[in-house]
Amino acid sequence: MREFALERPATLAAATVAFNAGGEAALLAGGHTLLPAMKSRLRMPDTLVDLSQVAGLTGITKEGDLLWIGAMTRHAAVATDATALPALAQLASGIGDPQVRNRGTLGGSVANNDPAADYPAAVLALDGIVETTAGSTKADDFFQGMFATALADGEIITRIGFRIPEKAAYAKFRHPASRYAVVGVFVAKFADGVRVAVTGAGPGVFRWEAAEAALNGTFSVAAVKGLVLDADDLNSDIHASADYRASLAGVMLGRAVAAAV
Amino acid sequence: MQTKLTINGVAATHEVSPATLLVELLRDGLSLTGTHIGCDTSQCGACNVLIDGVAVKSCTVLAATLDGAKVTTIEGLAKGDELHPMQAAFKENHGLQCGFCTPGMVMAGLEIVRRHGPNVSAETIAHDLEGNLCRCTGYQNIIAAIGAGAKAMGGKSNA
Ligand SMILES: Cc1cc2nc3c(=O)[nH]c(=O)nc-3n(C[C@H](O)[C@H](O)[C@H](O)COP(=O)(O)OP(=O)(O)OC[C@H]3O[C@@H](n4cnc5c(N)ncnc54)[C@H](O)[C@@H]3O)c2cc1C
Ligand code: FES
Ligand code: FES
């Protein structure tokens, strides 16, 4: 890794000052995306601002129909402690491996918005709110395609609110080596409608309107039988062709609905 | 930068650069070469150590961000000549061949005991070894070793 300066602020205000002190800066959470990227020199920040000493960024609290989770909450903690949202806990327990889950954080995953990451599907399907040092953004506006989000440079995610649904489930076809989603489908049924989010299949997480419409009719596996995505906008790579992903999304949708009903 | 760590029970202040990975401090700085680097891309688990009792890939953590933490490496498990029960189980169950992956496997085994207790099933062990690669054994004896080690530990996390 190229040398850099490390700042370990204790408050969000100090973190923002450190970030803007000059040169290229990056926020460090669990480091399980950023440090590998720095080793391969995809990222070469002059300054790393470590968020681990900033108070108030971890923990899970229920407020009304929202479950708020601090940005620095590690995947392992969500897997065991997000009992008010079992589908989210189950998603977290399937990220990477136990050692990755002991370091990686919710905020880091959502800020990074890897097109094959798991959390973005949950944030989008659960009608999430991303709270940051600059305000709040609805999930529908937050995710903007491959590795792109509504975050401005240096804006820090503080916590994420998930709307607690009547029923929900996540089904993913895991890449056998990395455990990232080849395709993952998160289905959430609310009193005012169904939301379906797809990760892994396209350049970024997106909602699947045809599946939502079908499930708003009847929330059953039969209602989505035979439904597949349009392959035109999907990824083709060494792991899977666009056609394969289109078909796989239908299978994952069926599994998620079966697990949710 | 300075970072205060208690490594295998020894508290000391270490001078590190911000970019020093924990595994680099252990191996190059402290000659604790039992912790291995198999991939350096966060995939193989050969570098697993315990930080405050929790297993972590030491190739993907900056030493300077751990100020105040307790680190346990493979060197910290045995009591003199007496192997830790998880180490003894690897020996008894032929849980290794070349031994390169073994330190990371033993640490992953301790993590499995911490999370699942002494009576963990072979299926759970296999599942929880997703972050550990072995190019020799075919995993069967590693799974058996961790199961036996878990029982021998009797549910104590012991690290
Ligand atoms: C072997 C391996 C397997 C993995 N498998 C999976 C998997 O199956 N599914 C999956 O979804 N992910 C997987 N991951 C990724 C893992 O979940 C990462 O931990 C996660 O994507 C990034 O979180 P982090 O806390 O490590 O963030 P970091 O690496 O510290 O940061 C990632 C990015 O987010 C920014 N950032 C971090 N926190 C904030 C914040 N609070 N506000 C604003 N910006 C912030 C950083 O500046 C950086 O750009 C895997 C990683 C590894 C190494
Ligand atoms: S060397 Fe750390 S995971 Fe392979
Ligand atoms: S025993 Fe050789 S790599 Fe596992």
C-alpha cells in the first residue's frame, strides 16, 4: 500500500474537518472493501479518516415502524441483533464469511454500492432512509447505479432506517468464491404495497416493477411463476450471462416470496 | 504512529506507519510468523487472528486503528509445551497436511466455538469455514478436528 496519513477523530464534526484538510481523503469503516482497493492501488488516498472512534455510529434501535441501524454496525451484529427484522438479519448472516462479517459495516457497504452487494437490496426494498451528516435521502433516490450514490464527497452516513414490513425475505444465488450475489432478490410486503429490489443482476440495485405489480395482485409464489427479467439491461461476465441472470432472478424471486409468505 | 496493543498477553506500545497492516506488524515487526499470508486479498483466512476475542483477517486491518485492543495469535494459544485443545485436536485428527492454512484454521475454529458452543455440527463448521482456504486436505479432517476441539474446550472461548 502507498503511504497515507491516518486520522482517528472522535466526533462527526472532527471527521469532517479531517476529511477536508487537504489532499484526497477517504473514510475508513471496516476496511473490507477500501483496504483491498488500496492494496491494488485502485484507491490511493492521501488521508484516511477512521470512523471507528466516532461515538454514536453503532447500534440498533426501533422507533415506530422504523428500525434504525448505525452506519458502523458490523454485519455480525446485524445478523444476531436485528431481531425486529429477521429478513435483514438473515441477509447479514450471508455476507462473505464470519471473519468478513466481524469487520464489515452497514454504512461501508451502502456507501460503496457494489452492484453485487447484499445490503443495497434490503435498503431499497425496505423503503429505507439513509441519514447522513448532510440530511436524509430516501433509498429510491440514494442508489444511482454502479458504485454511485447520492453521497457528496466527505458526506458521512450516520444511520439507516428500515421500514418494518408485514413480511419480507431475501434470496440470493451466491458466487461460490466471493459470496457476493450473482443475483439477489429482496421482497418486502407492506400494508400499502409490495417492494421488490434486485442486486447482482444489473449495473446497480433496482426495483422490479413487474414483480411488484404481480405481488400487489396476490402475494403468492403462483403470482410470480414464470416471471423473468428483461436481459437487455443486465450484466454479462465470466460468472453468468445476462440471459442466465434474467432467468435466475425469476428463480430467486420465487424463493424469496416462498420464504416470505 | 504509536499503537498500544496487548499481544498474546504482553502489553506494549508499537511504532507503526499508518499503512502497516496488523499481519505486517505481527510477522515483520514482532517475528510472530505463525500468522500466515496466503492471499493478501482477504479471501484465504491464513492470516486470521483474534482481536478482542473475535476472529478477523489480519491482512485487512490497519494496526494503527487497533489502539487498546487485545490480539491473540497462534503463538498465544499453547501453555508452554501443552497444546491448546483446538491445536491438539488438529494433531489428533490429522487436520493438516502442509500446515500453511492451519494457524488460520485453528483461529477460525475458536471463532466457531465462540459462536456455536461445544456441540457444533459438522454442517455448521463446514459453512463457517467459508472464509478459509486449504489446498491440501479436502477439509474433512479440518472439520473433524474443529468438532473435536470444540468438545474438548467444553464451551469455553479460552483466548
Ligand atoms: C472476502 C470478502 C467477501 C465479501 N463478500 C460480500 C458479500 O457476499 N456480500 C456483500 O454485500 N459484501 C461482501 N463483501 C464486502 C463487505 O461486506 C464489506 O465490508 C463492505 O462492502 C464494505 O464495508 P466496510 O465497512 O468494510 O467499508 P470500507 O471498506 O471501510 O469502506 C467502503 C467504502 O465506503 C466508504 N464509507 C465507509 N463508511 C462510510 C460512511 N459511514 N459514510 C460514507 N462513506 C463510508 C469508504 O470511504 C469506502 O469508499 C465481502 C468482502 C470481502 C473482503
Ligand atoms: S492473507 Fe489474509 S485472507 Fe488471505
Ligand atoms: S494443509 Fe496445506 S493448505 Fe491446508
